[in-house]
Amino acid sequence: MTTTKNQKNESTRLSEESANELVVEHMGWAESIARAVARGWNLDWKLDGLDGAAMEALIFCSRRFDPQRGIPFKGYARKRIHEASTDAARKTKGWARTSSSKTAKEARAQKLAMELYGVFPELRDGALPAQSATRGEDAESRSAIRELLVGASILATKEAIAGDPQPDELMDYRRMVSVMASLEPTHQWLLYRVYWDGASLRTVASEWETDGLNVMREHKVLIAYLQKSLAHGKAVAIPKIRPGLRERAVQFNKEGSLGPFSDVLTKSEVPT
Amino acid sequence: MPKDKDPKKPESVRSTTSTGKVRKTNSITGVKGVERASSVKSVSKVSSVNEPARTSSLDFSKRDKYFSMISEEAEKLVKEGVIPKSSQEVIERAVQMAIDASLLEPSDKAKDKKSSKTDS
């Protein structure tokens, strides 16, 4: 039975010859992804080995590509090639370290940018986070950029708490943690798993046995909430849990969890 | 003979040869006319509708525009108190890096189009 299934899988993939043709046709495209990553992080795409990583990923994808699934090759391979290129960038000698040519802020930004890909994987596909389609292109891009900035701010909070923040920074981070602690436990856990543990939204969805869209949409709502409630002098209603996550919320309530940020504040682990 | 024998239990069942009389059904004497439906009195407000969301593709020709949008929005968020002033530069730069590393240059896109033609 398994053999038949395997044989069926084999037969839907390309022959070695066709896969090689695919590699030749898309070589320039894969290199352009490696060049984009190098440009973004001020690296040399050849000297730093990004070209090799992109090529390896391209070859891998050509072997795994199944044309019968109806996904175009570029749609299938782009994220993987980008991932391979950023992984290669992370392995370079001077990655996220200060040097004569790189300030501490630049090094921190590099690290944050890499983490942003975990939270917003659509960036790897060359797209901004999804926005409502009714606003107009510019407004959509602006709104997506705001979402990215708020996401990066949460990541910066995590980094700072883990490190050795300055006293003035601590007040800012405590404020962010306090706002997150005001959320429902389920929402706190969602943010914690994604921003602190580095889990993807899809991973959280599968852990919570719910549809990916539930978690993705809830994440968007939470970012909007944080954005509004962190703005000075604005009282914002705490978001309700969407029906798709209620089962999980009941479980958290049964476990008596207040949420990771509430726990941190209760234990006063964030010094004032 | 056991004492607890059920007195109601039939001794045996014989085949039935006849049934009781079946009474004739009466004909329908009339159908009440269909009454008019009342009009909708009011429609309550819809609190939210799931608007279709779409991802917008990053375009290399808008690179500078994206960068200026990032600076403008970061500035606004700092003024609103959403982003700490102390982290503004790092956060702004991180978003710039993430977007820049996802933008394919136009010459590459032109090459893409050629290759996608050969795809088909």
C-alpha cells in the first residue's frame, strides 16, 4: 500500500532532466533573491556564500516540485530560497555583531529583521502583511508598515528584557508588558509563543488544533489593539476571543493560567 | 406450573383474516387564503464584517517610498507613544532591512518574465 503511494508520489514529480531544466531557467531568479538579502543586510552575496545557499535551495525545490499540485514553481520555491539565503546570512562571521563598520544599533536591527520574518512570513514571498482591500494601495502599504513596526517593537521589548536594558528603556518595556498583561490569557499566550518563543502563527494554530486563519486574524487584532492602547490617552476595549479560539480559552481558564505577561508582572520579574 | 405466569400473555397467535372497518376520508372543504407578509420594520447595525484582506506585493520601484513611509510611520508611532523613542532607530532600521531584503530588482523581474514564458 505504502509502496503504491510512494510510486504515485514519485510519478507526480519531475524527471531529473526536467528538474535540471527548471534549475537552469530559474538560476537568475534565485540569485536575485540572494542579492536582495545581501543588499538588505549589507553583505556580499558571493563572498558571504548567499549565492551557494540560494542555488542549493533551488536545486532542492526543483527535485521536490510537484507540478500537479497547481502551484507555480516560483510560488513554491521563493520562500525556501529566501530562507536559505537568510540562514546563510546569519551564519556569516560578522552577523549581528558590532564591528568597525557596524554600530550596535545596526547589529540589533539585523537580528530584529531576521525575527520579523518569523512573525510575518509573507515578507519572504515579497509581500507586505495582508490588509483590508478597501482602502487603496498606499493606505494598505502604510497600514502594513505600521503593523511591521509594532511587531518589531514587541520583538525589541523581548530582546531588551532578556538583555541589560537602560533604566529609561525599562519604563517603556514595562508599559508594553503591562498592556499585554491586560489581555485575555489566550491572547497573552499567542503573543508569547510567537514573539518570545519564535513559533510561527501556523505552528501555534496546529498546537491549538484550530484553523491557521483564526490565529492569523487574531494576531492582527492584537497588533491593532496594542497600537491603539499604547497610544497616549486612549482607552481601548480589550479584544474578545474569536469563536475559533474559545475552546482553547476554556482550557487556559481550567488550568488557571492568567497569561505569561500577567505572571511576570505579578512576580515583578520586570524591575521598575 | 410456575406461580408467576403473566395472566395477560396470549396463549397463541392465529393468522388474521380481517381488519376493522376503515373510515373514508373527508374531502378538503377549503384552503385559508395566504396572508400578506408584514414589511421589515428595522435592520440592526452590523457591528463588523470580515472584509477581504489581500497582501500587496513589494515593488522595487517603490523602494524609496517604502523607506520614507517607514520613517514617517515610525515617527508617528513614537509621537503616539506606541514605540519607545529609545528604540525608534533600531525598529525603523529592522523594518527597512526586512523589506529591502525581500525586494527583487527590476532587471531580475524582467529575467523572471522571460523564464516564466518558457515555463509554459
